[in-house]
Amino acid sequence: MSKVVTRFAPSPTGFMHVGGVRTALFAWLYARKNGGKFILRIEDTDKAREVEGSIAHIIESLKWLGIEWDEGPDIGGPHAPYLQSDRLATYKEYALKLIEKGYAYPDPFTEAQVEEWRKQAEAEKRPFLFREHRPETMEEWDGKRPLRFKVPEVKRYEWEDLAWGTLSAGEEALDDFILIKGDGYPTYNFAHIVDDLLMEVTHIVRGQEFISSTPKFLSLYDALGIARPHFATMPIILGEAGTKKLGKRDGAKDILEYREEGYLPEAMMNFLALLGWHPESGSEILSREDLLASFDLARVQKGGARFDEEKLLHINREWMRTLSSDDYVTMGNLSAAHPERLTKIVPILKERAQTFKEAREMLHGELRCLFEAPTLDIGLLTGKEGEGETGTTKGHLEAVKGLVEGLHEGADPEAVKAVLMPYADEKGRAAVLWPTRYALSGAERSPDPFTLISVLGKEETLLRLTAAIDIL
Ligand code: GLU
């Protein structure tokens, strides 16, 4: 078999969403896995739907994920240009070839005429087929009229799909579709076939929405006398509930929004790879290397892939946990008043935060007490004094203070615990540990007192304990 060449061919009609990136990822993985090439081609032939800035956005999204291409609009390559709007002369050349072979004709009809046929077919409850209205005589193509394909043979088509197996469709799927529109731009149906041929694409990886048009593509391959490439169809991505197609709210959003929310690209790639595929090993945490070693188009599933937000969060947390404390702080854009304390609480963040956005929120929420001295409420401070214990809190805090004074600098939570626990066990855990924790945090919920002491350090701990003792 010739060298594998795959491509990602997005239309610049807006931001990149999960489905688009997943297709790009699978095409890229397959090419890399097989030592082949991966091409980025921009299909900008529908000028009305084009959204400014989309191309830069597509490139940025792919780069964020670490998907690199060997040929593309930004880096060129042997089959340049990679922007379809710059290839109009090439499509015209192939259009003329088809005319010459008798497989294309200019559409001589007015919109009103076509509309009438359409209505008539509808009234008779049969599909409207353009090929039933072919003009008697072929005019010369002036480049201003739409150019239509003349399906050479109306027949049943069968084809192999690497993921779906054998597929087939009957004659109703074939029609004289437009090759070149009145504005001079080719249709997707035509342009992608010419480009895939010239760019030597061996495997077409794309979404399920193209299955119904595949017979049209096959008849065009036949008319041009070219070999079919391999097809691999990606399953649709279903929303959280697993019943309907993914909507804007549950993940069909801009992929770069995930970056803003503090997802790691490794996690996103890992998660996307599992949308419609899984390795034989069944493992869920997969690095780029793991994916490259195990990916195969033949293992792509047919059924819709559920977009499971919880799974994404879980995978992201796992990837965040692999970072060193310093990297965690830097990559998470974390900042706080006392950088040394920030580094110390990374283990807590690693336990709890599923995204860096959550980590940042924690620093301003439940972990804020680590960076800002609290204001205390006497009622809460003494709130755990049991019956017959009224007024004992002050004494406990003084005792704790004494124990903290004896700690060595930089004691970790375990060491702090070893020093405090005997006293707490003797006097009552709640009576001692609650006011200690509250005196240090001023919050009803916070990390445990040992962690607080370890992170705050001796000096700050003693200041806070003294402040609590003073108000009692
Ligand atoms: N331009 C098409 C799209 O964005 C590409 C389909 C294909 O990969 O052939 O949907």
C-alpha cells in the first residue's frame, strides 16, 4: 500500500467545536501511527458562510492540542495552495475534462423552472431528481451558469468503510449535482474530490453526515476515472443524555474555551480520542504516545459517542496531577499573596480541582484563608465547647500555641499532626481541633488544622492563634 496520507478539511465558518477537532485528531493519529502524512486544507468555497478569523482560529485550536500538519496553508507544501479559493483554476481544469468526456453540462434552467419541478415531484410524492430533466442539447459553458455533473451510470453503489464496514445505496442517491456554482466557486462535492486526488490522500476521515452523499462521490470518481480512496466515518457525538446530537450547551462549544477554563491539552486530546474509539487495553488515561501506539480506524465505533462532561473533568484532573508543583502554578496561572504558601497547597488543589479555573476559584474561595488573616466570630470559635466545657477554648488554644512553638520550621502536615494529636486525644478532638482550625481559617469549611499550620508556617500560625486568644 502507498504511504498513508490523511487530511483535515474544515470550512472556515466559525470556531472549532468538539466534533471537528475529534475528526482532525483521528485523521492525524492514523497518519502518524502509520508513518504517513497529515494535511490541513481549508475549504473556503462558500463565501456566504465564511466567518472572518476562522482560519486563524482553526490553526490555533489544532496547535493548542498538539496536532501538527505536514502541509497546509500556513506552511505550504508540494501541493500548494491549500486554500480552496486559491485553486479555482484547478477545479476549472477538471470541470473542462468532465465536459469533454460528456459528464458535465451547464444548467440552462431558471430557478422558477426548477422550483416548479420540485413542487410537482412533491405533489406526486416522489423525490425530485435533476437528472430526469436534463436539457436536450448541451450549450457551451460560459463559466457564468452553474455547471452540473451528468451522472454517467445510474446504479446501486457499494463501498467499504473502515469503521462501518460495507455500505450501499440505491439509485435514488444519485443525481446531477452542481460542480461549479454561478459565482465560479466549486461545490464541496466536486472540490474535495479533485483536491484529495491531487494531494494524494489515501484515507478520508470525516463525519457521518457525508455518508448519504458518498454514492455521488463514487460516481464522480468513476467519471474521472480515478481510484477511490479509503473511507472512515466518525460517529456523531451525542449530548450528555446520550440521546440527541451534541448541542451548543453540552460541548459543541469553541474548543479554545476549554483552554480558557483551564483544561490541559493532553487531557483534551485524551478525552477526544475516546469519543468513538477506545484502546483494546480499555485504559482511560492515555498520553499522546499511548494514542499513537494504539490508535486504529478499524476500532472506531459506529454508534454515537456520548459527550460525558464528568469524564472530561476526571481525565483533566488526572493530567493536572501529573504536573510538578511549580508547573501546576505556572500552567494554571495561579497567583496569590504568598507564593511559598501557594506551592505548598498544590497537593490540596491536585486533590480537589478538576480544572485550573476551579483551582483559581478555590484560591479566592475556600482557600483564601491561607493568604489573608481571618476575622473571627466568638460564637463560632467556642461553638464546640461541650457541656461543662464552657470557657475551655482559650486554654486549649494556649496549649496548642505552645506545641506549635516547639515545631520545627517547615513541618509537614503529618509532623504537625504527630505533635498535636496526643493533646487533642487527651482533651477531646472536637474541643481542641475545631477552635484551632477555626482560629486559623475563620471559616466553617477549610483544610484540616494540621495542613493549615504546615502551610501558614510557624510565625503566621502563632500570630493567628494569639489573635484568637486575645478576643476570648
Ligand atoms: N469542508 C467539509 C466540512 O467542513 C469537510 C468534509 C471532509 O472532510 O471531506 O465539513
